Amino acid sequence: MAASASLVAAVLGAVVVVFATATLVWGAAQWAHPSDHRVGERWGDERVEVKEWTGGKGLVSAGGELWRATSKDALEPGDEVSVSKVKGLTLEVRKG
């Protein structure tokens, strides 16, 4: 009986070690591979469209999604603007 309990404990320990090692290897591989979803590098020279605007803030359509945006420029819905900076989940846009 004691031998079978030792065997079960050894097998479970081995399973835990294998699982932990696989998880660490997978995590390291993900860390090394750059994500396709890095917002700051997403648009480059691509123009985005102003959808709603009031004062210095509003919504723009960028990458097929609506984003909050701010600008020092006077903008109107329909204007095409460039993304100059990303601050968290808000885009800073400008004319030109």
C-alpha cells in the first residue's frame, strides 16, 4: 500500500514539473515574439477618420475600431487625420 502511494506521489510530481516547464517555455516564446496588437506602432502613415468631435476631443475610426481621441486642431466629423501619439487607450491626432 505504501509503495503504491509513493508511486502515485511520484507520478503526480512529475506531471506538475512537466506542466510547469511547458508553461514557462510557452511564456518565454510569447514574450520573445512581438505582438501584432501593439497600438503604438499600428497606424504609421495611415489616415484615420473623425466620426464625432466636440471641442478638443471625440471619436475616430482607426483600424476598423472606434477610438477616443484628442487634438489641439479644430476638427469636424469626416476629417481625415494622422495619429501622432497614443496615450493609453486614447489617440492624439492632428491635421495634415
